[in-house]
Amino acid sequence: MYPLIEIQTVPIEIQMKVTRAHLEYARGTAQVEISRDKKGLSIRSQPIKVNIDSFESRNSVMPTTATMIKQQAQAGVQGAYQATGVLAREGRMMMEAKIDQDVIPQLAKQQNLGDPTNLSISFLPTVGPDISWDGGEMRIQYEMDKLNFDWRMEQMSFTFVPGDIEFTMTQRPDVIIKYVGGPLYVPPSSDPNYEPVDVNA
């Protein structure tokens, strides 16, 4: 005899989704401002300077009024000394003269035959010009341009996302009972395949 009932059990089905904890951050934006300081090339040139002082040179050829006064004064002093010497010498000669000696013609002869007169006429300067100079200078200065960078950055933000576990039931538990036998007839003799049971056997 075969079983009339078939029982089937359907287990529960659960789907688990796990989200791990993580750290999220937002990047900050950066701005830069660039400025330029211009420098460039600088050249400074100073040529040589020659100083020529020809005052004394010209003064030796054509004396100025002040120089002439000074020269005449010196010549006057020198002439006075010379005249004093001449007078002293002539007076000595006259004092030492003998009675028969004629001193006056001798003195006149010495005066006329003296040193030649110097007119002090000159055409060339006796003193050269005073020459001096200041050295030249040349200075070259080059300085590169300067770039200035001004950075402006926003602060980054961080966000912590905690972990999460999610359960989803995809299949509920169930019990399936299925009748697998044939039809039941009441009374049993109404079954077309009924065979009486031999109770005497």
C-alpha cells in the first residue's frame, strides 16, 4: 500500500547585505593669484673727466694785474737791495780813493758797461698746465622679474559613514501537504476497481 499524503517542507530564505563603515571626504578648492614685480636692466655710465688748469701757464706768459703788482713789488725790493749795494760799493771806492786817482770816470764806466738789460719778454710759458682726471665708471645691474604666488585653499571636510547590516527575507518558511492517493468512494463498493476483500481466506 502506497502513502496517501506527501509532506514537503520549504525552508526560510534570508539575504543579508553588509555595508562596511567608511570615511568620505570632500576635496577643497584651491585658488591662486599671481602678481609680477618688474625689475629689468639698469646701466649707469660715467665717462672719464679730464681737468686742465692752465692758469699758471697763462699767467707766466701774460700775467694778471695781481701777479704783475706782486712781481713789480719783488722787483722793487730787489732793485732797492741792488741800489744799496751799488751805493755802498761806490761810497767805499770814493772813501778809499787816493789823491791823484780819478774815481768818478771809473764809476761812470762801470755803470754804462754793466749787465745787459733784461726786458723779461717771453713767448713760451715757463709753467706747464696742471692736468688731472677722474676715472670713468660703468655699472650694469640686472635683476630678474619676481613672481608672487598667493594660494587660497578651502579646508577639506571629512564625513564618517558607519557600517550597516540589512536582512531581507526572500522566501517565507512553509509546509506543503499533498494528497497523493486516489479518490475515496463512499461506500467503497462504488469504486469501479473495487475488489471485495476475502475475509475467509
